Amino acid sequence: MPRKQRIQFPGAVYHIISRGNYRKELFLSQNTGKAFERMIFEAVERCGSKLHAYVLMSNHYHLAIETPAPNLADGMKWLQSTFATRFNRLRKERGHVFQGRYKSILIGEDRPLLGLIDYIHLNPVRAGICTLEELRDYELSSYPKYFKRTPMTGLCRDDFLSILGQPSSLAGMRRYKEHLELSEAKDPRERDKLMKRYCRGWFIGSKEAKTALAKDLTEQHPQVVWEGSDLQELNQAQWEQLVVGELKRQRKNEKSVTDEAKGACWKIKIARALRKQTTANNRWIAERLCMGHPSRVSNLISNKE
């Protein structure tokens, strides 16, 4: 079975997550971690990418990376395969170094991007490896590098500092540190919410941005089966696009959805369109259009007009 294609387009921003294959300490050794860190920058240079943030933990890593050219797959293939070859040669081992395929989640602009960068930088703090005050001493991260007067080539602090209204300077980074102090969630339940928000799904951003992107992707690449553990979410964004269009065409709104009869004729028309033009199931249609039990949707659709 062929591998699913990655979602790639010019200017895409991703949250990349990858874990070691049955190894608890893939990057714990400074030599191993530093070697992989150097390779990240080499991959960024090769592909002309922008690296917004990164952190290496003991057995996994996170990247916030932007691709001016649609070449994420090529860059990641080089990074992981080259590191695996060198790692196995050094350890005199064979086999896979990383656990399956890396996860790539698309990120919206502005606040979603800033939230992701915060999440990545705070990983060592939330894992109990260091305190926020000690975070600048955690070397395997972009955070301490950003406190240099001139960051390393490939690193981009301009964008997330500009979201905060701060200059790309040491003064701006001091304000960013204060921002992290305010945003650090100490409640374990809040931390779980952050992990679910930034590490799951296929896109992080507003509902409107997600729907618009899904529409663009399906129009430009109608035959592609997209990569991601939450393909259902991409499908739902496509279904939502159709619902929004039909509501507008029939001069209805969200209040109409909740207030009007479950079996309203216009709801049945939208339900039929969803079943004919998409893979939407009766449960989703029933919930989205407030049509009652899914079996009712099936009966209404099958009845003649």
C-alpha cells in the first residue's frame, strides 16, 4: 500500500514531532543530541526553511518549521535517514531509529504559531528537567540561542516577537521570557489540554482558516489522500464548507439550524447534498444540522421529495 502524501505548499508552517524507536535516551547523550541539532540546521540550510523553534528531549523532538518551498518531505527524509545511518554506525546497530513516520501538523499564523513556539520552548520545564529560570541553560533548544545578539543562521525569532509587538533583539527576548512566565501552566490538567491542542489533528488555528485551507487543498489536489492521524478532522472541514455554502444559498443561519424543525425541508436538502458529494456520515449530519437521531437522517434522505 503506498504511503499517504504529506500536505505541502509554499509558506506552510508545521509542528513536527518524532520519537525514538524503543529507545528511552535517543538524545540524552550530549554528543548525540548535539549531532542531531547540527543536522537540523543543515537540513534547514539545504531546504531554505525557517526554523521558528525546536527542542530535543530524551526520546523525541519538536520542530516549528516554515517551508517557503513545498519541500517538507524531502528535508525530513534527509534529516531522519541521515541521522539514523550515522547513529547506527556509531552504536554498531541496525534497524529503525525513529518510531514510525514523523507527525506533521499545519499551524495557522499569529497566535497559533506563538502558542506552538511557547509549547515547544516550555517542554523541558513541563517535563521537570529544569525550571523556567534554568531554561536558558537547556542547550538542546532554540530558546537559549535566541538570547544571542545575532541568532544562528536558520533561526527566526522575528515572527513570534512581532506577534508580541516586540523587537527582534535581546530586549524583545527579555519580554518574551516574561510572556512565558505568564503563560506557563502549572495545573496538570491544563498541560494535558495544551498537549492535545498542539500535538493532535492536522491543523492548529481558527475554524475559518481550517475550513478555507481544506477547501483549497481539496480543489488543488482532489486525488490526494492526506497524511495525519486525524484525517476525520480534514474531512469534517470539507463537510463544513459545504454546509456553510448551502446555508448561505438558502438564506439560513446557525440560529435557523437550532431553532427550526429537525425535519425541515431545507435541512433534508443539505443532508442529501452532503451524502451525495462527501463522505459525511449520518451521525455527523444529524449533529451538525440538529436533525435528531442519525437513523432519522437516513429515513429523511431516502424518502422521496
